[in-house]
Amino acid sequence: MKKIILILIIITTLIFSTIFGVLFYLSRDLDDNSNITIESLQLSEVSDGTYLGTYEGGRFSNTVEIHVEDNTITAINIIDSIRFERTEITENLLQAVLDSQSLDIDVEAGATI
């Protein structure tokens, strides 16, 4: 009987440790990344070409490739996405940038996790 209780205690401890570890991993870097300032961009001052942009923010790090032609953003390609990407949110954000031709877009609630 004591062996069963000890095994149950060990299993319970492992389960709670795993849950805590996952929650810690998913929530780290949230504070650092929640107040990012993105400078405004004047497309009239951007030459035609392909530009590479990188953000280093823990698990939120990513790299994008931006194509500009005739002072217009024509394409945005994800080169290296964040871990646990929510594809529908990423697509909506990229489409908002393309539609508005601006980096000044409304962020989507829940886009961080």
C-alpha cells in the first residue's frame, strides 16, 4: 500500500512539474515583447528591392523578407517564424500590412500565444 501511495505522489509531482514547466516556457518573454515600438516607415523613401527584417525576442524571434516595388510593399515572406505560430493570425497581420501599406496596423488580440 505504501508503494502505491509513493508511486502516486511521484506521478502527481511529475505531472505538476511538467505543467509548470510548459506554462513557464509559454509565458516567458511576454512582458519584454508586449511593449515593442515599431518606427513609422515612409514607403516613398524606400528604394525598390528585397529587404530582410529580423526580430530577436526569445521564442518570439522571427525573420521576414519584404519586397518593395514602386514604393509599394508587394510581398511579405516568412523566412523563420516564431515557435508555436498561429498561422491564421500571422496571415491576417501580413495581409493588414499589405492592405494598408503601413506598419501602423491594429494588432490582433491573442496574437502572442
